[in-house]
Amino acid sequence: MKPLKEYTIPFVGLKLAKHHFEYEIEQAFFDYFEYHEFNDVKVKVDLELEKKSTLLELHFKISGFVNVNCDLTNEPYDQSIENEFDLVVKFGDEYNDEDVNILIVPHGTYEINVQQQIYETIVLAVPIKRVHPGIKDGTLDSDILKKLKELSPKGKKENKTEDDIDPRWNTLKKLLTDK
């Protein structure tokens, strides 16, 4: 996959200090990754890059919303998300991204692309179970919920009498008293 240029940071010309970058992530970003779980995306990414003499420290902070379908009703809703992620970029002999929080890039590298880290930070911020807020407070009015109420069993019998018990149980109860 070819990296997107707007997420490439040429750090070689930066001073040894903290530098701030901001990104506005929309649906097209996830279309590029062929990720189709979101209906719409409006996420702001604040990236603080601290350049030191031997390494780079990156702090990602995301906030915004993703429009997803509810797992229970399939109704679309805006799920607000917030997440933070820290990444240390070190220099070594060869590229290595085995550790989640440490990225090793070859000596002589002059730029870093952060699109993969932004993608993962946003996807991991979305809850596993997506429940429409209207379900929790009872304000959601959907066709699916109406159909579920219509098809749900009506009331339960509260007063069971001896006549309501299956006669096979009576025969089994006799076995308990026989000794």
C-alpha cells in the first residue's frame, strides 16, 4: 500500500524540540484502507512529535465521532471516541515494528509516515459492542424494536396450580418419596 503524503513527516529538518501536527480524518481515509465498518468519520488527531538526539517520541491524541450501525438494531448512530497512543521511534540496522510502542527505522531515514498509527488508534477507540444510546434510555423509535415487541411473548402465568404441572413430574416425585 502506497503511503499517503499528507501523513509523512520529514523530521530531518526539525529542531530538537516539540513539534505539533494536526490532522482531520474523514471517511476517505478509511476508504483508502478498505475499511468499511464506518458510515462516516469526523476525527481530529493532535500529534506531538518530540525530536531528541537519538530518538523521536510521538504522542497521538484523537477525538471525534464515527458513525456506525448499532449491533442490536442496525440503526446508524454517532459514536464519540477518544484515545491516546505513545510511540517511540528509534534508529537501528533495519526496520522493525514488532513492538507496539517502539518502531525501529534504519539509520539514514529522514521521514516517518504516521497513517498506520492513526488508523489503528481510531479503530481501537471504537467499543467492541456498539449500542445505540437510544436503547439505553428508551428513546429509540425504530421499526426493528417495534417488531421485536410485537413478537415477544405476552405475559407469564404467575399463579401456577397443581393442574398446570406436567403429569410426568408427578410420577417422578413419587420416586423421591419411595424408599
